[in-house]
Amino acid sequence: MHPVTEDDIRASFANCSQGEAKRIPMPRDLADVPWPELDFLGWRDLGAQDRAYLVTPRGDGLTGVMLRSAASRKGFLRRNLCSLCLTTHPGGGVSLMTGRKAGDAGRQGNSAGLYLCADLACSLYIRGMKSPGAGGRMEETLSVDQQVGRMSGKLEEFLARLGV
């Protein structure tokens, strides 16, 4: 992913109003983001932990979506699997994140969801730059590039379900 500006990010949101996009808190460390290692930029709202944001390059521009996460189940011994990067996390390391659909469907309250790494660091897990701690990554025969391709395809399918 190439470096993007706050204005680029705000203009990319497809499942919220322009007013909502203007109020989205930007990641604190935008200047320190490891852009070459990211396939999408994801972050949580520190003021409202049930909100998350994801911005990904698509075509000639960016597409951003506002997400809500279900309450995490911290303390549970169960492990959960991220649908994008196939990283296994213990407890609340994976969260069901739902996005409002674009257009009339979203205004009627329709949404789509996907189980994602709670910290939205899928790109870093695939590249071995971040460890899920007590969880783990499944051993795969696919190369990192192939894993990134699979993840990108799954993300594209999710965005299509959101109608963006």
C-alpha cells in the first residue's frame, strides 16, 4: 500500500455520510505506518472500542468502510480464526465486524459481517511481522504473495457484499 493522507482516507469512505467521515478519528501513528507491508489500513476508534475502520486500495483509488465490532469474549479459552488472514487468536483476538451496506440497503439497516483480527493487522501477521501471541498462524504451503492474494480476494468479496 502506498502512503495516504488524512484527506484521502476521509474521502474514501463508502458506507457512511460525508459528515460521519469527517468525524472519524484518524490513526494516531499515521506518519509511522509501515505502508509497504500493508495491504489495507485498519484501525480501531480509541474513544469507542466497538468502532473500526478499514481503507484499502481499489482500482485507481481507495475504498474505506466503517465497521462495528461485536463485544469481545476476553477470558475465554476458545481460539478464533480470522477470515482474512487465517490467523488464530485466543479469546478476543478475533471479532465479528459488521459494516452498514452502501446506499438504500444501508439506510434500511442492512449490513454484512466478517470475522477479523481485532487489531486489523492481518497484513503484518501474514508477513510474520507481528505475532498473535498464544494463538498462531497455520502452517501453509502457500507463499506470502499467494496468502496476500487470498486475503485480498476475501476482502474484495466482503466489500462487494457491502455494496461498495
